[in-house]
Amino acid sequence: MYIYNVTVNIEEAVHLDWLNWMKETHIPAMLATGKFTKAKLCKVLVEEEMGGVTYSAQYETPNKETLEVYYSEDADRLHQEINEKFAGKFVTFRTELEVIGEAVLTPSNKK
């Protein structure tokens, strides 16, 4: 499994509009591409020198090939939408993560 992580620092003055747009429009559009099986939106709790509010949007995809298809078929359109709506109000960087293990706390492994 892979995680496509998008970290966004958004200006404080528009961050609530951005947050609502992410929840109501962008994340559903990402999932509607059929390339991702799950999405998480997290607030980063470290204050940035530049100000603003930082979030991490994490999209799970089954493999690298599916992520590559997202890049070729959907990424430009979805990036353009955020750039049109919030132009000059955010900075972003993207990271690809390969999940190499996962653990869940259960009664049998609880100490």
C-alpha cells in the first residue's frame, strides 16, 4: 500500500474556508477518481515560522501503478481547482510513502 501525502500551509485568514472546501469538495473528488481507498485529513501541531495553519491530507492507494495513473489522469485537474480557488494563499509539498508494516492494539497484545 502507498500513501500520497499532501502537506499544505494555508493562510490563517482563509483556512476555515479551505478546510470546509477540503472536506466537502476536494477530498470527495480525490476519492471519486477511484484511485484512492481512504483519505485522512490531519492538522499539523507544529507552528510554522511563516505563520498560517498546516494540514496533512493522506490518501491511501493500493500500489505505485495506481498512483501513477492518478498523476496522469487526474492530478493536473485537481491541482488546478485548488490553485484557482486559493491562489497565492498556500504553499504545499507532496510526499509518497510506502507502507511497510502496520500494527493495531488488540486485547491480546496489550500489556
